[in-house]
Amino acid sequence: MSNLSGVIPPSTTPFDDAGNIQISDVGPQISWLIEQGANAVAVGGSTGEGQTLDAGETRDLVTAAIDAAAGRAPVIAGIICDSTREAVKRGKMVADLGVAALQVTPVHYLFRPGDDAMVEHFRTLAGETGQKIIIYNVVPWTYLSPELLIRIMTEVPQVIGVKQSAGDLKQLADLMIDAPQDKLIFSAVDALLYPSYALGAHGSIAAILAAAPGPSVKLWDAVKAGDHATALDLHVMLLRLWNALMPHDNLPAATKYAQHLQGVPSGLPRQPMPPASADQQANVKAALVRLGVI
């Protein structure tokens, strides 16, 4: 767990124009993220369009990422699915690969499990896979309260932490002040990583880290060093990038475009997600120029 802190970019998944994963492009992106200073990488999350991947593709993606990381940084495997059985299946499929943890969304299709059922979901997943788990608290209609997250972490020791994804920084703050001291709380509040770190988050797993890993690492380092003037300057520039990435509900596609501008093979989004629009491209490019990465 000590290695799982700081800046953990969620990589994009490179698809070709037929929607197939371009496995040969996975390695160069993972290496780039690590070389930019990432403390770990996550694959198959929302930024990686993990909701579109089948179980075999998830294993192939995780395998390619671990091969590329080559022990330089831990790899977290994303699981986004809607049944305990499928989550267990995917967790077992990557268990022999040496992942640092599974990043798992709550079950989120129309019928939300009650709190007891949600606890049992994570208990079963941990017990049957033997893997460490980070809860990816992202789905608005299945959003887990700080109280429920703390209950799960307390009752299921293999749940080592939470990736808290919401615009409400108070939810993150409430979770951090009451979570067990041995658990990890990561911010996925992309627009507010600076205050997240200042409040004590153990790091971040957020799309903007994949779009601009170098400046994101500098922000983390500045806060840890107490250099709040530098941190504030970086926050402003990264916020402008976030505002450019977000408007069209195709964040993974916009993130891929940001990576493309920095010379990273990132491929296309998987249909039906559209590529970044012309306006989006112009705004993303301008934000990256301000950050000095292109």
C-alpha cells in the first residue's frame, strides 16, 4: 500500500477505427506516464472506457500495462460491471498478473443494492479474488455515502481505500476525517486537486493526470513541499485544461487528444463516443500551451 500514493493517472485505452484495442500502443503510453513522474498507473477505468471492455479485453489491457511498467510503478486494474459474479470473474482473470489493486465501481444499473447488499458485494469480491480493492465512488445514482464507505472499509479489510469522484469537495473532506487511518483516500475531483491534497488526500486518480501528467506531478510535489504559490499557479492552469476537456461528455476522447498533442499514441474512442470536437481541440491545445507541455 505504501507505493499507492501520489499521482496515479488512469490511462486511456487506444482503439482503432473498428473499435479494436491497439495493444501495441498501450506500452508507449504507460511508459510515458511513468517517465513523466507518475507514482502508479490505473487501466480500464472510466478514462480508459472500461465500461466498454469485455473480460478478455480487460485481461489483455492489464497484461500489456504490467509488461510496459516492468516493475517501475504499480498497476491498478479497473473493473466496471453490474454483478458480483462478473466482478469476481474479472478479478480472478487478472489475479496472476501482479496488479497492486482492483479499482471497482459499485453495482450501478437501475436497481441500486441496499447498503447491506453493497457491503456483501465487496466482501464477496475480496474473498473470492484475494485482491486488494479500491472502491471507485463515481456513479451519481449509486453514490456511496462517507458512512457506507467507512463501513465497507472497516468490515472488509481488503478494501484498502476509495477513489472519491464528485464535484463536492465536502464529501471528500468528510470521508478523510473519519476514515480509518490505515486506508487510502484518493481524489478524483479533477478541478480541485490542489485543495484535495491540502486537505490530506493520499493522492489522486483522475483523468486530468493522464492529459497532463508532468504538471500534475509538479502540483503534487509543490503541495507536499509547502510551496503553495507554485501550487496555486499550477492549479489555475490545470483548471483551464479541465474546463477545456469537460464540456461535451466525451472526456476520454478529449484526454486522448491531449495525449496525441504530446506525441503519445492514444487511438480513437470506442463508438458511440465521438472524438474531440474542433472547438474542444482548440481549447485543449491552448491549455496545454499555457502549461508549457507543447
